[in-house]
Amino acid sequence: MGSQLLLQVVGFGIGIILVRDMPKTDYAIYTILMSVQAILTILSNSGIMIGFIKTGGDIWDDSEKLATLIKTGTQLRYYIAFFAFLIAGFYGIYLLIEQNIESFQILIFLVCIILIVIPEIHTAFITNALLLRKEVMKVQLAQLITQSSRLLLLLLVLLIFRNHLTINIVLIITISGIWLSYWFLIKKSTHIIDHKAPFDPKYRRILLHYLKRIWHNELFFAFHGQISIFLIGVFGSTSSLADLGALARLAAVYAILTALINNLIVPRFARAQETAIMKLQYFQLLALLGLSSVSVIFMAYIFPEIFLWILGPKYYHLELELTLVMILGSVNLFISGIVGLNQAKGWIKFRTFWEIPLNILTIILGIRFFDISILSGVLYLSISISAVNLLLSLVNSYWGFSRTSQKNSLS
């Protein structure tokens, strides 16, 4: 848990340096590119990782089979990533054109995104394989190398070339950190990597099975998660796009709680069998999230200057937007926690059918009632969408507890 906290602190530090020292126009472009990367990563995953973890959980102690599974998954994901890049690339090109970026520069940006994502396609399987084998320290060291090298390079650039932290320099630093981590992870994973391992058709069928089951959900939510950036990028200004990206950095205050939930609370809930204990843990989580959210929102509303000082003078005018971002972060924190508990018990009855249509309906109504050409309007829309998802998550929990109680009474 300590290493996770260190990673969050270093990542937050990197984000604040970028916000404060990059020109707003460059930071707006950086926000778009990170949005493209997020979409590309989600689409290239598209259920394959679920199949990998499920299969890897059965063969984790067999190095030869695990190497074959890694080889099969990596090759398959490269093919999927090609088509995912066509979709994410079109999205990125459209937003960059809206920001009046020249064609050659757009091409350079897309090449940089490819260089960022290529190592992740391979290391994603290696990372999960190491976690299945309980070799957690290697994974955390690789993540720490990525973040610490980025931080050191950023500080070095600022020390030598003050006020020259451009988008091109940031991308070079990001690519360098990711590839350095990639080489470290490859070197530390020779016992589960075999370049001569065969491509197994059986594993391929398993991975494709999960891909076919949820690819449409992944496609929708890849873009759904970037709806705020897309709307501001199309209907708003470059300055507003930078404002949104900067404020999102402050919402990282919830990342520590998210890590606590995923690493401690969700596994404990998954092990619980008695309904009374499950309910106690569930409501304890709600109380923790409620207390934390109210505290953060209250601080942001009463003392916005403290939060905005972190971002720098370019963002001092965002008092209302700061409060809205913290509200949005709080709602999403609730969703993350409740969905984590629901998934631990398989309580997803209403999600698979209702989530997409309810989100589409909310987006349509939100665009009708909110001014999406300004940042506050887009944030109101995002809060509305998240509120609907929170309600759906609570309904899933209610159904899950009811079902569990019935099973316990029958037994």
C-alpha cells in the first residue's frame, strides 16, 4: 500500500508540473492526446484481459503454458490495436483539427501515441501474469520507474530550459519513461517470457470469446469516459479544454481512496459470505466515501484559492468549475467503490442491459438543457451522467443483497 501511495504522489506531482509550466494551448493538446491514449488502451483491451486473467488463474504456476498464453494474447491484441487505432485516431484527428493544428504536427502526435501504447500492449499481459504469480514488487518497481524517470526528466528540463516545457518535450519524456519501464519489466520477466512459445488456437478462442461478449460495451464506454473532453474540444475553446484537463488533476485526490478500495475493501468483501457481514462492510464503505466526499467538496467550496493556487495563476478564475469537478469526482468515487463490490459478487443484472441506453438518454437530455459550449455546462452534464450510473449501481446492489438473502434463507 505504501508503494501505491508513493506512485500516486509522484503521478500527482508530474501532473501539477505539467499544468503549471506548460502553455495552455500545449496543455489542451496534451489533454486531447491522453484522451486518445485512454480510448486506444480500452479498445485494444476489449475483454481480452478478462479472458487472460481467467485463464491465467488456472495455469499461473506453469511457466510454459503461461508463456504461451502471453504470446497468444500479445499477438492477438496487436491485431485488435490496429483497428482500435483507426477509431481512436479518427477521434483524435477530429479534435486536433478543431484546435487548428497543422496536418504534419497531427501526424507526429499520432506517432507519439503509437510509441506510448505499443509497450503497454505487451506489458499488460506480463504485468497481470506477474500479479497472478504474486510477484507484485516487480510490477510496482516498473510503475515507479515510469513515473520517477518522467519526474526527474521534467525537473531537469525545467532546471536547464526554464519556460520551455512544450508539448513535444513532454511527449519525448513520456515515451522515454514508458520504454525504460518496458525494458526493465522484460528483463525481470524472462522466466515467463519465451519468444519461441507457440501461438495456441485454444487460448485464442478463449480470448476472442470474451472479446465478442463485451466489445460493444467497451466501445461505448471508451468514448463515454471522454465525453467532457470531446464536447469541450468541439463546442468550446482551447482555453476551456486546458482548464478541464488542469482541474482533472485535482480530482486525483480521490485516487488514493480508489486504490484503498481496490486493494483492501473489495477483496475483503469478496471473501465475506454472511449477508449481515456483507451489509456491514457495504455501509461502512458508503460512510467512508460520504465523509471523504463531503470534506473535499466543502474544502473546495470554502477555500477554492488553495486548490487553484496549486494549478497556478492561469487557472485562478475556475472557482465554480473547481467545485463541480470535485462533485463529479465524488460521484465517480462512489461508482468505483460500489461497482467494485458488485463485481466482486457478480451483481451486474441491470448493468448489461440498462447502462448504455440510460447513458445515451441522459446525454441527449443533457445536451438539450445544458450549455455545452462552456466548461461549467459540460461538467453539469457529466455529473448528471454519473448520477444515473450511481443510481444503477445502487439498484444492482439492492438486487444482489436480495438474491443473497434468499439463497441464505433457502440453505
